[in-house]
Amino acid sequence: MRLIDASNRPNFVSGQHSTCCLTAENSGGAKWCFVQHGDRVVTAGMPYGAASPEDAASSLLSWCEDNSVSPIVFGCEEGDRKALAGWSLTEIGRQPLFEASPNFDPELSGQDQPPAHRELRRQARRAFSKGLIVKELTVVDLWLLSQSGALSHMFHNRWKRRALADFSFLVEFDLTEGLGVRRAFAACQEESGEVMGLAMIVPCQRGWLLEHQMLSEGAPNGTGELLLCRLLSEHLPPKTLLSLGITPLYRELTGTTEDRSVPGILEFLPFWLRSRLLTTWEPLYGFRSLLEFRQKLEPSRWESVYWAVPRRRPISDIVAVLRAFAGGSFWQFAMETLEKQVQLQAHRLRDKVLPALNWFYVVTLLIWTPILWNLDGEQLFGNPLACKVWALYDLLLLGCFYWQHKILKNRRPSYITDLLFGLVTADTVLAWLQTGLYHGGLPTEQPLGTFIFVINTAPISAVFFQLMVKLSTKPLPFQRRDVGGT
């Protein structure tokens, strides 16, 4: 097979540069997309449109053997099992499949409406009654949407609803990618044209896959359901299948016992440990809440989704898949998740609390600087100019804090924030050195000892404050690349 390096096409959300492609000439130019970490290669499903899936799978295995790596085909479906004969399968979860039909029309109501999907249509009518319409977007519409800021707001709404850092696998988002086959639909206010929701679908082996769905923060209840109903009733031919993607750990969450020939992800663990893990993971990802939401949509059927390996090694396979989603480093992913949680708190505080605290530091320095200028430096430090030097330093801090108030208003990163963070950190370190050298590290019996101790420990709070300011203005992951790919 021929390797195409796609490292110049980073993942939109995370900025990872690890995606590569393999083209198998002997199976009609089938293209495998994968990530590699260590000696494991994890592919993003089977190659779409392969003339011979069996030859494509054989070519991948041969390439991996030649390069001393072990493959995992992640996201293969029922129709792929024949091509992967001889591989070991593990059920990841199940995908809800909807069969397009005019019966999904949300305007159907009353006693004469079809009995199936009544609740789905009822939820969709809630958004429809608020004046929302669904329209298919052209390439020009997509470009205008990326320039309007509405798309960024929807990304922000999705970002803040997720506890974990953004995944680095199967989450590519580039408006210029696949324009020939991808279709985009927007839920808009009929009068103002304001975009409330966006859905993007791509062709797959069974029909279409809902690749992305995002809602704005002010979207009326039922906007997602309205997008789904309009897709199925108006924009897809009858009988066409639409998948919402994998619902992970379906078997573990529902306790289903069908098709025991293929093990689930966690089947090798005792029942009590599986239950404990599912409970622990729920606040982080929401496996159960995702399943319950999709069950309420009443899909036409559920079908299993697998990963396939030449030889099953349960723990090693799970670690390899998780590494793919984590971007290769669990430690880095954990630190990014921690940073995200702190950044979420900073965003909640940036409108009122952070500006108020910034003014507190301005007022405090206005009062303290002239006092410090007039203190006896000889008595405190053995140098008559020491207090005056500190006062000039605090005057610089005062100017930076005053300027930072404008930065908090426009919410954009600035070198002033970085400069001030460095200054208050240096102030804290020097204050503690001063306390240790001249005042024994703790309040002493000498004059002003307790007062000096309190003053010298005060900058610690400013360090944490500056950290929150820095995170509140730091660009979010989806803002670090242009959504149009330009």
C-alpha cells in the first residue's frame, strides 16, 4: 500500500498532527485513515467505497506486518464482518438507525398522525412553534456562517457542556473537507435568519451518518429533534438509513444478552466492577444519559458497532483505543481536562467577579503605594531606599491592573495579562524571601512584624487571580484554527 502523510491536516478541535492515510491500490484505491501511537495503529472504520473490502483489510494487515505494528479497525459495522473474517471482534456499542419517511414530518399531529415517533414529532413541534425552519446550506452559506460568529458560539456551547478535554480521534471538523459529499442543514429563525442549530451528514456504507450536530445556547427546546425530523421527512429519500453514530457501552448499560458470540468492551471484568466503573465514568462522559436520550428518539433499530483486531488482547486493545482518543498521552489529556475545568470556572467568573476583583487590586494599590513610599526602609530592611523601590514596583503593578480592566471587557488575550502574571509571581517570591530574611519567616516581636507578614503574603491571592484572568481570555481549542480551513 501507499502511505499518504496527512500530518498537515490537524484535527480541528485538538490541533493534533497525527492523522495519516493509506491507499490500497489493489482494492480500488481504498483509503484507510488512522492514527498511530507506539506499535498500535487505530483506523477510523473501514475504507469507504472500497471495491473489495476483503482485499483492503488484507492490504492493511500486510502493511502493518511489514512495519511491525498491530492494527485496530475501530468502528466497523455488521456489513464489514465478512471482510474481516478471521479477525477478532469486540462490540463497542450500538448505533441507532432511522429510516427516512414522510411520517417524520413534525407538522403531523392529532388523532390521524402515524403512531410511531409521536414523541419525537411532539418535541420537534416545540421548536417549530417558535418560528424555526430547517434549510440546507450551500458552500457559500457555510462560509458566511463561519464568518458570522454563530458557528463559534455553537462550538462554545458544545465545549462547555463536556467535562473532558476534546478528543483527538474521529472529531475532524473542517468546512472545506468533503464539500462534494457532505451536506449541512441549519435550523434558523424564519424572521431574523438567526442560526439556532447545525447538522452535518456524510455518506456511509449504510446510507448517511450524522457527523456533527450543534446547538446555540439560546436554541428553543426541540431544535435538535426538528433538525432530525426535517432530515428524515424532506431531505433524504424514503427508506434511506440515517445513523446517529456510536452509542458506547450499549450492552453494558442495558444488560442485553443477545449475540454473545462477540464480547463487549468490559465483558472480561466482573459485574460489580463494571457497574462501579459505569457509575464513576458517567459524570465525565455521560454514557447513560446519551443512551437514554437516543432511546427517547425511538430509532427504527439498533445495530452493533465493533472494533476488530487480528488477535484479541482486551486490556491492551482498550488502552490503544483510549490513547487514540487522548492524542497519544494520557498525562497530557488529564492536564488538558484539568485546565478545561479551571477555564470553565474562569468563564463563569469573568463577567462580574473577575472585573470586581481587578478593581479591588487597583484600589488596594492606590492606598498602599503612598504608604509604602513613606515607610522607614532603614528600620525594615537596613536600606533607606528599599521601600521606595518597592513603591515604584507597585506603581507598575497598579498601571498593569488598571489596563487589564479593558482586557477583561473585550475578553481577548493580551501581553499585559502575561506581564502582570509574571510581575505578581515575582512579587510573591520576593515578598517571601524578604519575610524569611528580615522577619524570620513568621510574625516576630520586632516593630510591624505581624503587619509586614500579612502584607508580604497578600500577593499569593493575586497569582491565583491572574491565573483565572489568563484562562478566561485564553482562546478555546476551536478558536485556535480557522473554521473554514483557510
